Amino acid sequence: MKAQCQCGQLVVDLPGPTPAVVACHCHYCQRRSGSPFAVLAYYPADNLAIRGEAKRFERPTDSGGIFESFFCGACGSTVYAKPSKHPNMIGVAVGAIADAKSQPPIRSVWEVSKHDWISISGDVQHFPQGGGN
């Protein structure tokens, strides 16, 4: 399994599926992804191999931490992210995995800014803001 940017220069080799998939509706993720929400599959950083050159964008979070996005400098695709709240984890963009059978989100966060027409169903924890832990 792997995630990659549009041009294939930035690749993350994945160990397989992860149950830790989070949909985020915050304005930052909407702007970062160019979509009404973003979905990241979280893995322990030690379990991933990253190949290629990534550019980094850092922003503060509402809880006082830092959220880093890593994207391809050639095509601009965001491939992964690192939240300072969970320093040993890397969130891989589910769209970069490009697998229609990927796991659905277990958590939907920042629903206070969720677009009204979006509905995430199933056995999902819903949070008006951040996801608790």
C-alpha cells in the first residue's frame, strides 16, 4: 500500500490499513484540501517510509499546538501531516492513498464548520470541535 502525490515524486509506503481515520471539517483543512473536509489515516511514524522531497507548511492550532502539512513542491498535492498533539503519529491523506475500499472515518471533528449537505454516517464519533484526545 502507498500514498502519493499527483506526479508520483512524493510517496509514503504504508504497512497496510489503519483503523485511525479522521474526517476534519475545520476551515484550515477545508482550505488545505480544497474540499469541504479532509480525511487523514493516522499511522505510527515509525511504521512509514517516506520517499521524495516534501515541502512543509506549519500553522498554529486552536489548542496551542502546531499542525504541519507536507506536500509535493512539483505538483502541490498534500500527502501527509503531523499534529504536534500526537508527535509520534503521521496522518496520511486518504485521497493520496486513492483506494476506494479504504476504511471510513471513525471520528468526525470540527463539525461546527461542516457544510450542511455533508453527512458522515456509520459508527462514527461526532465532535463539534476537536476530537478530545
